[in-house]
Amino acid sequence: MAMIIIIYIAIFYIIVALVIGLYQKSTNAICLSKKRLDGKTVIVTGGTLGMGYEIAKDLADRGARTIIACPFVDEGETAKKNIIQDTENERVVFKLLDLSSIASIRQFVKDIYATEERLDLLMNNAGIGTVEEFITKDGMSVIMQVNYFGQFLLTILLLPLLKKSGTNSDPARIVNTSSSFHWFGFINFARLNDIKFWYPLFFYANSKLCLLSFSYELTKKLREPNVVVNSVDPGFVGTGIFYSVGRFFGGIIRLALFVLSKTPWEGAQTALHVALDKKAGAVSGKYFRNCNLSVARKVSCDDKTAKQLWEESVRLVGLSDEELNQCLIY
């Protein structure tokens, strides 16, 4: 009798999962923009695997000079080779970038300014899941630094090049990859990097909420409309990020999401929409889901919280007042 009940319960959950999966599949929006990017330069962090790879390949296929960035040489060179082969665009570049290291971020930015004359799109796609937590050499939670603080610093330092490249009619764009998990996040200034207080899953949720708050505050600080910054929720996507919970369970989660939810290509569509769509380029500080404007948690656009998070982020990543002013006012 007990076994029969267990079987019925299992069947029930399978049916529920299938219904949810079919709904996800049937409602997944597709980027419809036909915009070409010839003469444009884009950066895709985490553009070597999964959703980031699909984003980078699409942008390269549109003619953009596409810079993919990650901390692994073999992975980066393989992705570069494959994208060039698939798109026949030779203007694909791999550059090393470790978002868990301020020194690596600054070296990457230095290299960008030495080699690039313009930057039309910064796709902050890189992220890590619920990895085993530790404090980085820079004094931050590794999940928070990779998913938020590192992207904060990278974005600020690249602002002058973005401002130089964007125009009022065709602004440069910053796209931050958030998540539905931001609904479970907190911005607790006393414990932003307290690895003894937060479980890794909460760090992940917190980092995605911080990205939304950052997008909101940066929009207020951008004085000219030639740069816009928006955030996207790609939905539940079956990518390698789930291997962070272990190869076995991560593989099961990835397979389940791949079948029941979005593939990496499907997950890339909202980010591509926000990067390319004309109407999406006319707004800033917004949150998109399924290629449409959506509603995020109210705290993500709270003025006091956003301002305090900005100030704390500036302090933690070591930006001087002079450097910050140069990047914002340029």
C-alpha cells in the first residue's frame, strides 16, 4: 500500500513537472530583431559556454566584433574557434577575465582600452551557482564577487568607452543577467559577504537582486542618454551552472531543465532582445522577462537602498573618487 502511494505521488509530480515544462516551452519568447552589428564591438562575459556562448554566437553572426571573456584558456580558445567556424566571422576574440579577482578585471579593462576603439554592448552574462563558498583575496564572497561586485567594477571602468561609442539615437547598451531568484534575495549591508550567515543559494539570490539595484542606480547617474542599462531574467535554463551542486545531482537538474524548461539557446533570447530591439534601447533601469518588460521586487528600485549599495560597492572594489568621477563624467 505504501509503495502504491509513493508511485502515485511520483506520477503526480512528474505530471506537474511536464505541465510546467510545456508551459515554459510554449510561452518562451524569441528575439525577432534582424539588426546587423557590422562595425560594432561587443563583450560577452561567460561567452564560452551555455547561454553566454549562444549569445556570443548570435552577435557574431550579425557581424559584430565579438569579445568573449572567461578565466579558462582552453575553454575560451575552443569557443572562439567554434563561433568563427559556425558564423564565418573572423572578428571573434577571446580574452582572459576572472571576475573573482579585481586585478584580473583591471588587467582586462586595460587590455580593452589598448586594443579597442569602441564598445557598443557589454553583456554581463557570467555567473556562478551555489559553489562552495570562500572569501576571495579581495575580501568578498566568491559568489557575490563573480555575480555582482566584479560586474559592478567591470561596468564602471568600461563606461568611458561605452559613452564614446553610443549616440542618443543608437545608445550603447549594458545588459545585466539577473534571475527570478532575486525574489528570494536580501540586501543586508552588515552581511553582504558573510559566508557564515548565508547559504550559497541565498548568496546567489542576493547577487541577482544587487544587479537589479545597480542597474537602477546607474541609470540615475548616467547624465547622457547615449548609454542604457537594463536587466534580464532568462528563466530556468539547463546550463552547466547547476554542476556547482555536484556532477551527479547537477547533471540531473540540468537534464530536467533542458527537457522541461529552456535550452541555452532559448534562455539567450531575452538578453538578445534587450541588446538589439529598438524599443528596448529606449528605456533604462528596467527588468525584462520573456522579451517583455516585467516587474521586479520593489526593493530593487528603492532609492535609499540603491544609493547605499552603490557606495558600499565602490568601497569594496576599491574605486577612488577621482576614478569614479572620470568614468561617470567622461
